[in-house]
Amino acid sequence: MKLEVVSRSGRSIATLDVNPDSTVAELKKKFHGLKKTYYPARQRFALPVKAGETRGQVLSDDKRLSDYGLTEGGKLEFKDLGPQIGYSTVFFWEYFGPLVLYPLFFFLPQYMYPHIKAPAGAPQHALVQKLACAYWCFHYAKRIVETFTVHKFGHATMPIFNLFKNCGYYWGYAAYVSYFVNHPLYTAPNETVSVACLAVAVLAQLGNFWSHIILSGLRKPGEKEYKIPKGGLFNFVTCANYTFEIWGWLLYSVAVQSIPAYLFAATGAAQMTQWAIAKHNRLRKLFDGKDGRPKYPRRWIIFPPFL
Amino acid sequence: MKFSTAYLALYNAAQACGWAAILVVLAIGVAQRETPEQLYDRAAPLTKLVQGAALLDTLHAAVGLVPSSPALSLMFWVGRGNALFAITEPIAALHSSWWAVVMLGAWAAAEVIRYPWYAATTLGACPGWLTWLRYTMFIPLFPVGTIAEMALMWTSLPELQSRRLYSLALPNPYNWAFDYHRFIQIVLLLYPLLWWQLYSSLLRARAKKLGGGSSKGGSSKGGSSSGTSGDGSRPPAADILRQETRTKLLKVQ
């Protein structure tokens, strides 16, 4: 059947001759054949907007064209998602920065604080500064390992602009926090409290890792649908992984007693909260208890007892 | 009438009156050839009150009472607040600067149009000429106000440095240092960029609102931000939370 591809402003782009039983993925390959710039990962197709909708229904790669009721002469709206980059590529680079930048201030203060007259010999650090550096590096090493061994990504790619945005955020904050925590004029807080906080923070990291394992096991290979997370803290909190992550950074901040650390923790928490609310509402809407679907249980969203 | 509608109409009307008073005071003073210092002394107290109270604009947006973006609204309020409370107020020399008068005048001239427009739109009785004013007068007034703010910040730099205002030096128990003088230098560099973002979004809103064709039946921009909510980058999660709050609030009546 022939399908007409239009831009979102209605301008006709191309006509595709496809088999109604072919998948959306095959459609994208065909379109790529016609328009060389738009490789499949950049393509987004949607059905024209129906009455009562704000957006047309987006076509999923694994579904068939007939699943969407597309017939001869049907229209498809095309959007160019822009140059794409792999999720794991972005994750690697955004985590690699902090892993390398933070220790720079710890090990090379003579270069990172050139305006401060350093006392001769090896840099002097309080115990908390040493443990904080180890904790920070352990955290980002863990993230990189998870990226390549644990995480299963819902999308394969993201717009390339995100690489710079995300790296700017992670690398920027890494330098900002590290500069002050490893500063020659750093004032170390109570050592016992700090060590205790970092010890609990490590437990939070383990909880976060465990949560990631649970999330990774939710979908069997090939499954695409949403599942209700279960096990561990997920029985009580929708985004238990974020709960542990927020605790980890909160405890790190208390341990080092530095405003930039608190700012970093707060910014991360704010972003995770936005994501958690969206996920929680998505799951509640999906699992409404009707038509044989389970009902999403009453749970905290991200951070008991507050949200 | 819903309670929220009455409240918003009252709030916007009160702001409109406040800014009108400021504009009148300045106009009379200029007509009487007062010095900048006299003009500032007359207009500043009321300006501080209404501009401070304008934080409510952000609150309204955050709870979903109005469709504006709370982030944009807050950015706007912080920018103005910085220029008025943090820079101009504490530095006596700036009180005798014409830039301060220009800044207050530009703000007041814009607000005596914007707030009445919000009030009228909230009540569903906004005349076309007011809409035209609201979406046109910003074109000259916004750049004038911004330049005045930048001029005041620029002039303040030496005194910010010598007095070390709002700055923190190491060592201290917060393990943080902040140099406000350096911060304002960076803000000055970023100001044209931030200004352009806001200005261009207003121009786009103007094209949509005034530029021919059907207006989609009064999307009540009875809101409190000068920014448009139509740039598509608002996170859906915040929308959901705000819509739910809005529904709960409206159910109260």
C-alpha cells in the first residue's frame, strides 16, 4: 500500500510503498533508503492528530503498520529527532568526567590551586577528604560498570545535544564540589560523624545497586511492556533506586559539610523527583485494575515520608 | 465567581494600582525637575513593596493557579530583585544615578499594562486594545529596563569589590567561597543571552496572539509570568503535579 509521509506542518515529504504487514522498523529502513540523512534512529513517525488529542500516536518500531489501522493512502507525520547518540555512550562520558576530574583536585593541589601557597611535601588531607574521594570515585566507577552490565535501556539513542548538556552538568558539578572539598583551606567536620555518614552512604549505594538489578530483571528479553516493580524497597516506593541515590548524596554532603555538595544533592534530587512523579503517574494510569490488569498498589513515589 | 478567579483579579488589580502609583510619582517628579536622588527616594519604597510581593506570581504558577512557567517567573523575579534589593538599594551612589530612575520608570510603565491585562483576562473581559498594548509595549520597554539594570550592575562593581558585599571567604565551616563581585561580572556577561531568550519568546507569543488568524478562544494567560508557556520544554511531570493541584484547588469552591 502507498503511504504519504508529511512534515508536521503538512508539507508532503515522500510517498512510501510498503506491505501492510511490515513492521515500523522496516518502514524506517525504507525511508532511510529514500532520505539518506535520516537514519532510522533519527526518525519518528506518528499518526495524524485525531480529535481530542494534542499529539498524534507515535509509531513503535516493533509493531506492524496494520496494527495502527493504516490503509492505502494513509498519512504519516514525520519528525526528525536530530543527530542521535547511543545511550550508553552518553552515560559513559558523563560519568567518566567526574571519575577523573574529582581526584585531580585531591592529588594535584599545586596545579589546581596555584594561587594558594602549598606547604612542601605531599598534600595534607583530613581523613574525611580521603574517604570522600574514595566514595566519589567508587560511585562513578559503579555507574560506569552498571551502564555496560546491568542497565537495560528503553531507548537506544538520544539527541546528541544531550551529550553536552549532561556532561556539562556532571563535569561542572564534579569540579565545583571537588574544588571546595579538597581545598587547602578546607575545614574538616567531626570525624566520627563523617565516617559514620559515609559508611551508611555506602549501604545506600548497595541498595541502589540492588534496585538496579531488580529493574534490570523486570522485562524478559524481547518484552517491551511496563511492569510493576517488586522486591526490595520497590514494594513500598515506586522509584526506590532514586531513594537510595538521594540518601547517598545527602549523607555524602553531611559527611563533607560543604555547600556545593548540598547543592549537587539538591539539584539531583529535584531532577529525580520530576522523573519519579512522571513514572509513578504513568504506572498508576496503566495499572488501573480494569480489564484484568492489576491495580498499581499504594506506594510512596520517591522519598518517604515526604513524597 | 470562583474564589480563585476573584483572588487573582484582586491580586492583579492591586499590583496594577501599586505600579500606577509609582509611575505617577515618577512622572510628577520629573515634571517638577527633581534630581534622580529625590525621584528614587520617592519611588523606591513602594517599588520594593510591589516588586517583593511579585514573588506571588511565581507561587501562583507553581501551584497551577495560572498557566505560566514557575521557573521563568522566578528567574524574572530574581533578576529584578537582584537589581533593586541587592545592587541599587545598598549602594548610595546609585540612588543619584539616572539609570535607577530609568529602571524604575521602565518597570512601572510595563507593569501598568501587564497587570491590568492579567486582571481583565482573569475576569474574561479584556479589551482588544489592552491585549495589543500588553504584547507591543514590551518591545521598547523591555530592552530599556534591561540596559538600565546592566548599567547599574556595571557601576556597582567597584563598590561590590571594596565592600565585599554578600561574599564569603575560605576558611569557613560551610567549606564554600562566594565572590558576589565576580558573580555579577558573570551575570553581566550572561544577561544579554537571558534577555534574548525572554524577549524572543515574547515576540513569538506576540505573533501568536496578535498575528492574524483565529485565536484559540482565550487561553487565559491570566498568568503572572512575562514568559510564554508554549516553548514545549516544560517537563510533563511538573505539569501533572500542577494540574492535580489546580484541580484540587478549584474543587474547593
